Amino acid sequence: MPAATKQEIAILRKDILDMRLAGWSTIEIAQELDLTVRTINSHISQAVKDMDATRYLESEVQISLNQLDTMWQWSMPMARYGDDGKPDRSWTETLLKIQESKRKLLGLDAPKKVDVTLGVRQWAEDNGFDPDDVAMVAPALLAQFAGR
């Protein structure tokens, strides 16, 4: 069998990455393409080296989101109807864990930072204080207040 051309290898790598993005495992991809898992991993590694880190991380996040969506779709009927046609609490808990994982992955559970600088500066100005001086001491005062 003749060696694959650079173009054929690039197409193969794109297909492998597309399959990973669709949620396929490396074992499933290897079986589908009649290759070894080691070969699949090698192609994925090389493809990752060829792409920038941000794009790779975005693709990994998308893979995980797709997997969570698949788990959600599979779990939803079990939560609603269970094995006996009645709602099943354990599956509801599974759905909540899936949702929590998705929120973490998307960064929706991160603590919110609130920038109060503009409000502090406005207050200082309205009350005859130097806004720069007040803005400089405000973080320490707020931290002290929050510690109470």
C-alpha cells in the first residue's frame, strides 16, 4: 500500500478531530476507520501540535459539552419516567450533576467580581472628597467590611 500524501493525512486528521468533536471515543474512531487506537492518538496529538492552544481548548470544551448533552438526553427520560413509569429521584440527581458540570465547564459558576470603582469615585466626588484618594483606600475598607 503506497504511503499517504500530506493532503490525505490532513484530511484524515480533520476527520478524526471532527469525530472527536462529535463525541466519539478514540476506540470508536479506531474501529470506524480500521486503525489502531495508538494511531488515532498519534493523529490527534499531531493535529493539536499543528493548531493553536486556544483552538485546541475550545475543541476540548466542545467535546465535553457534546458528551454532557448526550448524557442529559439519555438521562432525561429516566428522570421523568424511571423504569416503572414514575419519576426517579436518582436520575434527577444525575441530571443536576450533569447541569453542574456543564455550568463549571462554561464558567457560569465562577464567582462574580464587582468593580465598585466608578460608584466609589462618584460618591467621593458628590461628597467633596478626592476620588483618587477614596478609590485607593476603598478596596482595603471593603475587604475589612466583608471580613466582619
